[in-house]
Amino acid sequence: MKVKAIAALVSATICALSLAACGHRRGPAPGQLTLGMVTDVGGLGDRSFNDSAYRGLLTSKAKLGAYIQVLQSRSAADYQPNLTALTNLHFKMIYAIGFLMGLDLDQVAKQHPDQRYAIVDAVINDPNVVSITFREQDGSFLAGALAAMVSKTHHIAFLGGQDIPLIEKFAAGYEAGAREIDPNIKIDVKYAGSFDDVAAGKELANLLFNDGADIIYTAAGKVGLGAIDAVKSRNDDYIIGVDSDQDALAPGRVLTSMVKKVDVAVFDVARSLQEGKPMHGHVVFGLKDGAIGLTDFKYTRAAIGEANIARLHAIQAAIVSGKIVPPDSLKALADFKPVAL
Amino acid sequence: MGALILSLLVLTLIKATPIIYAALGGVLSERSGVINIGLEGMMAIGAFTAVIVSYATRQPLLGILAGIAAGALLGYVLGVAATRFKVDQIVAGMGINLICAGGAAYGLVLIFNQPGASAQVPALGRHYGVLVALAFVAALVLQWLLTRTPWGLRVRACGENPAALASAGIDPLAMRLAAVTLSGALAGLGGAFLSLGELNLYSDGMTAGRGFIALAAVIFGRWNPLGATAACVVFGLFEALQYVLQGRIAWLPADAMQALPYLAALFALAGITGRVRAPASDGVPY
């Protein structure tokens, strides 16, 4: 009697659970576009890279009716198991977010040549992997041009995290953009030697401002937060933020932010797959894809002025049309000549 | 030129201050015979707790006090491990560093619902100069305590020959526990200076190795509060110099400039190695 009761209870529970499972977590319909994503250790909620990629998935769900699933990685040891788990579910496209996952994806992709993958910010040379990178120099060029237009002291600055090739793309584009507007502008360049040392960001920003620069473009991760803190107590100086929209962190004192929209790239890859024209190889996103660009000057439009904004649009058009080619390294910067528009 | 020298001086003091607090903690702890390699983690938790309390109460001063208390608590934990349980002090200290870094990162997610950095909270703002001055006052007071008071004599005896202290009827373990707890409090204050003095937020990794620089300053300053303070000021000066010189000397890359303070410390340490002597029972469990 007792055994029967327990058996009934257990089977009832299993039924209830499986019904609940049916109700909430339906699998993909046959033929539905299925997108999987593996975050890097930053995870969802990082307000930058991973969240931006996730927004791209949500857009794909809304606009393409895609079925989406995300696996978060707690440590680098999770990358391969997560990628393999999604591979076994036969998703039509699996996104690996961040260059940290490059080597792991390379191995998994070689083992599963029939599965499509995409990776952000790294270039993997496998036939079944789409490598997505960004033309950070394009947006940085606009940031530099804007800085040169707005600067009253004809003296601006760049604050980098570490002197590495990725950050060089930002520095080279910025300097070239500033020279496009004002060939004789003074540009100070300093590096914090870190992407974490927020206090160093504040100290260096104060130093650059005190030296006479009135606009600083930061490409330094969290070090930039210190620079934004420094500009709050100043009346005539500005910071240009980076990666995500940082304008609201010090309204009116953050001139604009150079945003890198991973979501746009993620959506484009999904859409091309849906349309039957899947992307291959190395795909570079820039201004013309709307994946790189400045914010819309919500707090600083008056300070910049409509004439300058119009000029900025003209430069943006020239970059998109290829008339201006922003340099992506200091070597290319040395050969850069301002282009008459 | 005058403006340049002034900004160099101000920058030197700002750079030195958090390291001075941690280094004073290091001196006190090591003079009592316990190596406190957990200074970095104690700074991080001091910085983190200060921000949380300031966020909750809107009182930055309470935040600073909470940062000190959190550092003291961690110091107490290290003290108990080093005295009662005779744990290897280096291992215990490293454990504290790891727990603190992970704990603060997790706390950010729990409290602010975002990894990486906290929201902006009420901070000292312009009044943070008080904490800069206080660092030097603390150095003088600690120097006086260690060299001119019976308590200081006992702390030093504890680091040289705890058995002799015990034979005089004083419990060396209690002395060490008190010294390490105070050491943690000082490191916590150093962290709180960073998060609520200079800045107004906590961000993962914001202590950026300052606790380890402080350990070097302890040795460089020959386990003396004033000596360690001087070492911190020298380090701050070279850090400030590299900030100012970066980009002014075209053929020197930024990376080389950033190595300047560490090179200076290395040369200074190598130059005086023969003459320094740690407390005889430094790091030796009693």
C-alpha cells in the first residue's frame, strides 16, 4: 500500500515536471533558424561585450524568429565543453564570443567540419568558421575629428590601456582623424599600463588636462572610468568614452562614446544564414554596417554645434565610400595625409 | 616648469598614500613576526567594503571606517591562522588574496547586479587630502609607538625572540594577533583611500598590485615605519615621473617608461641588500 502510494506520487511528479518542461521550454521547430552562443568568462551582465552579443541574438529572435540558447562560461575550462554541447544539439550557427576562445574554437571546429561557427574579435582559419572583427580605427577617426573640432586649446590627448596592436588601432585612427581637421593640433599619448587600475586613469587624465589638453579619448577598459571621474569636476574639458555608450556616466562631460556594436555583427551573420547566403572567412564590420560609430550626442549636441555634426557626417560618408582610409597602425599613421573633402 | 614640478609633487603624494598605509601595516605585522602577504587582498576588501557601506548609508566617512574594520577582520583571520593554527604564513596570505579578489567580484554581482565595477557612490571628493596627510601622521605615530613605548618594545621582541617575551610573562601569540589585526586595518584604509578617497567606486583589480609594492617598501625601508614611508614616496615619485615623461621622450616606448618605478625599486633593493636584516623570527610560527 505504502509502496503504491509512493509510486503514484513519483509518477505524478514526473508527469507534472515533464508537462511543465513542455510548457516552458519547447525545442526548436523543424526548419527553424537555431542560434547558440557561448559567452566568455565575462558572462551575461557584463554591460559590454557579452551583453552586446546577446542583444544581437535577441534581435535575431525577434526579427528572424530564431530559436536561441546561451551557455555561459565560468572559466576558460568551460569553453570547449560548452562549444561541444551546442555542437551536439546541431545548432545552425554557434557563436563564440571573444578572442579568448580562439584556440578552443579552432579545435572544436576541426573536429566538426559540418557545423557552422562564428567568433568575435579573433581570426580563425577554418572553412566552417566566420571570423568577425571590427574597424575600430574608423570610429576612432571620427572621434579624433570631433575632438579637433571641439578643442579650444588645439591640444587633445589619447589615454590607452596597454600599448598593444588592438589599442594601436584606436590610437592611429584617432590621431589621423584629428589631423584631418587640424594638421597642427597637439596630441599627447599616454598609456596606463593596465586595463584595471581605475585610480591611474584618474591621475593620468588630470595630468593630461593640466598639461593643456581639453579632450581625452580613452581606450583603456576600466581605466577609462577613472578618467570620466576626473572630468566631472571640470567645466571646459571632455572625455570621449569607448566600447559601450558611456555618455550618461558624466552627462555633458563625456563628449561622445565610440561604440562597438557586437550585436549588429551577430545579427548580420544570422540574417545572412537565414537568407541562404551564409558568410564565410574573415568578415570585417565598420561604419558602413553601423557596427562602429559615435553615440548621438544626447548631452553634448549644443556644445558641439550643428555645423560640426554636419561636418562629421561628411567625414563619415567619405570613410564609408573609401575616400578616407583611416590607418590601423602607427606605421600606417605615419603615411596618412589629410584628405580634402 | 613650476606648474610641472607642482603636479609632479602632488602626483607623487597621491601615488604614495595608499601604498604607505599598506606598508605601515606590513612593517607592524613583520616586526611582530608575521609576514603579511595578504596586504593586496586586504586593500581590495577595504576598498570594496568602503564602497558598499557608503552606497548603503550615503556616508563616505562611515564607508572609510567600514573599510578599516573589514581590513582588521581579515588581519584577525590571518593572525589566528598564523598564531593559533601555525599555518604557513605565505600560504595563508596568498589564500586571503585569492578569497578577497573572488569575494569582491562576487559581491559586485550580488549587490550591484553587474560584474566588473560598482555604481558610483558618495565619496570624500575634495577632502581626500586629509587622508594623504594622515598617512604621514600615521607613519610618525607608528614609528613612535614601535621605538618609544613598552608596547612597541614588546612587538619588536615578539618578532626577534618570542620565547624571551614569553619568559617575561607576555603572550607572544596575543601580541602577534593584535599586530596583524592592526596591520589589516591599515591596509583596509589604504584600499578605502583608493575607492572613496581618490575615486567613488570599486572596480575589480583596482588595487593593481599596490599591496605587493608595499611589501617591497617594507624591506626597502628596513622594517621601519619612516623608512618604509620614504620608500613609498620614492616609488610614488618614479611613478609620477613616468606618467609625466611618457610621450615626452620620443625614442622611449611607454612600456619602458612603465618599468621605471620597478627598475628603481630593484636597483635600490640590490644596492642595500647586504645591509638589511629582517626581524629574526619574521615568518616563523611560535
